[in-house]
Amino acid sequence: MLKKTANRLKAYTLESQLLCRWGGDEFIIVFTNTRQSSAIEKSKQLIEKLSEHHKIENGVLSVGATIGIALYPEHARTEDRLIQLADMAMYFQKKQMRSTVGVFSEQMEKLYSKELRLKNGLTKAIEQHQLRIVYQPIIRSEDNTIAAFEALLRWRNEDENIPPDEFIPIAEQYGLIHEIGAWVLNHACQHASQWGIGRNVAVCVNVSVIQFQNENFINIVKNALLNSGLPAELLHLEITESVFVADFDSTSNLIKQLQRMGIKVSIDDFGTGYSSLSVLQDLAVNMVKIDRSFVAKMDSNGAAIVTAVINIADSFNFLVIAEGVETEKQTNALKKLGVQYLQGYFHSRPLELENIPSYLQSGVSPSTTNLSHQVDQRGESIEID
């Protein structure tokens, strides 16, 4: 494929002063006396040419191409810097939309520099004790008792609190999510084994798609339970709908393995991703979590969507959690619709670990009939994260 791609590049770029393979599957082309608009047009034509089918033995194969552009002298005046900026533009464009063209910009460099700074910081975050876990209660709507705590990761880097939606994608992109995810899982189980003494309060841990596809994931979970002494039924794992896109059969088998251990599994942000009825009817998860965007629009079309989710969940014997509950009005409406579990600022903000014992001793405390028991009675298993 590299040879075929190189031949197509050679045939297309006869007027180029330089064409070379830079490494791996990356190529560099230099055009002289070319304006930005012309470079973009040439790149679009080149992508179209490279994307044409290849006949391989008895089959047909197609590949795509993403192109980054840097201009002299607008962006840089040395060869090395031009290559670096074109490479940056190409990687940036791949994250935005593959098989398209991107031109370097100063804003892009700022974003890239920040990403690099966060990536470098994440590699040392565990070692330098910069990570911590806070826990947000999940409340049983029937009697306002505590069913579980969701583990939420926090990172403070150089006196700056970095939001999870910024650093988690970077951790995933650079392969750091495996170590960080294992750290969260181990510490969350350890913490829950202490607060849960005499109480059946579960801990819910989010699992990245990349973690879930790790062949050692089951062993990582087993070790976390073994080292902490936490009963498996008090560990709830939460996955996003996108996990089903890659390999449905292996995902389904992995979920069943976890459930056989006694662990509960649920789908996070339900309705915003890739779920379909055909997938759900074959997937034995235990709970769905209604995305906060639907809860926030309860006064408009959100109620209809929540009602539809509840009906779907009931048909498949799933339990339902609503997240992002911020008002009494939302709480009452969700209870009336039949949502079994509620999570959000109206009930409690995320708590530091040291504040959990006093919270458990407060007016809202777990009932003698715990979440896991309720689920077992229904013949289901539940995951909350």
C-alpha cells in the first residue's frame, strides 16, 4: 500500500520540487510559488486520488488521507519548522475530521501546546499525587436513601484544576488511560470497602472504551476487588454507548463475564450515542443512565424523551438513573415518570472522601434494603458510575 500510495503521489505531483516519505505512512510534498487557496485545492484533489480503490488480489481495498498545510513565509521560515507545523496541522485535522485538509494557525498551535503540556503533566500525575477522587451520591427516588456514590476523577496540575473533559480525551489519545483508569478503579474500591462497613453502598466507576477493550481488563477488575476486599456486587461499572461500535460480540461477552462475577454494568449518557433497539435487545446490561441534557429540558421535549427511555428500559428490564438533577421540580417530575434513581446537585454536589462518613450519618442514609438487593429481587444487575 505504501508503494501504491507513493506511485500515485509521484504521478500527481510532477511539478513538485520535493516528494518524500517522512516515516510510517506519512509523506511530505513541497510546492513552490503556491498560495493557500491553491494548496488547499491541490490537497483536496490529492485526497480524492489517494482514496480511489486499490485492487488487491481478488478484493478491493480503499484508504484515505488527511493533509496538513504550512506556508512559507507566513507560518515559518525554516524547513524543520515548516515540517513541524504541517505535521501539527495534519494531526489536528485528523482529530477534527479524517480525509480532509487543514491549514496551520496560531490558535491550533496554542491548542497543541496546551495538549502537550497536559499530556506531559498526566504522565507524572499519579507519581506526584495530583489525582484525587470525589464522590457524588446517587439517591433512590422511592425513599430518598443513598444507593451508591459515583467516583469522579479530579486533577490539580501546577495549581490549576483541569476539567475531566479536557484531560480524559488526552489520556485516551496517548494511552495514559490504562494506568489512570486502573488507579481510579483500585482507589475507588479501596475507599468503598471502608465507607461500606455495615452498609451496602456501592461505588460506581466510569470505564473508558479503550480500557474496556484492554485484554487484561477482567484481571485488573479482579485485582482491584481482591486487594480492597470489596464485594463484587458493590462495584458498578459504567460504559458509554460507543463501546458497542467496535466489536459487539466481544463487548457482550465481557459484560457477561463481569456480571457472572457479581459486578453491575450500565450504559452512560443513554440516547446520545450509538444505541439502537436491535443492540439493546441482545445486550444484557442492567441499567441505563439518562443524559443530563434531557433532564435539563424537562420543561420542553425532554420529558417526552425521558418517558421514551423509561418505556424502553422497562421493556428490557433495565433500571434507570437520571443525572444532572438540579431542581426540586425536576426531581418531582422524574419521580412521577418512574425514574428509580436520581443524581445531581439538587441532592448533593460531589463529596471529598473525608466527608462521606458524616454524609452517611446525616438525615439521608441507606435503607436496610440496599440497591443490590432490589436489583437481585428483579433478577437484574445494576451498574452505576
